[in-house]
Amino acid sequence: MGIIAYLRSFRFGEYAIFDFTVSFVAVYLLAPYLSRLGRKFNLDIPRRSWLYLTLPISVVVHLVFLTFTPMTRNVFDLHGHYLLKVVMVGLIVLGTKDMKRVTES
């Protein structure tokens, strides 16, 4: 068993804790650059918003690349996993509430 497989063996339900940790650390480190990119589109996006949007963005990215992880499958499951869907909608609301449109001065 390789080191990555070992780290991914620790789970919260069917989700690997290692994957969550890597995703949040990567977004935390990339947030200033992503916010700078957002300013090119006249959006002020704080780091906190990027952290809230980490999971919804990861589901969209996995969907675009047709990589169906357990979370991606569960979000689009029509017959269950309602708590996950409510959490995703809540994260989207929390992530977008602090975004602001920046006017050129």
C-alpha cells in the first residue's frame, strides 16, 4: 500500500479525509491568486468565500472531467443524500454572500 492509499484509507463515512484536507489547504493557499483573478472580472471575493465554495467547486470540476467520486454521485442522486444537498446549497449561499461587485475608480 502506497502512502497516498494509506492516507486515503482514513474516512468520514464514504469520504476520504485526506481529500478534504488537500482540497481546503490548496484553496487556502490559492485564494489570494483566485481573488486577484476575480478582480479582473470586477469581483471582490474574500478567502473565506473561496473556502466555503471549495466543495461545490470540486463537485463541478469532477463533473466536468467525468470523474464520479462518491460525493459527486451523491450530490446528483435523485433519491437520497438530502443532507449533503442541503449542505452544498448552504455552502454556496455562504460562499456568495460576501462577494462584492467592484466598480472601477
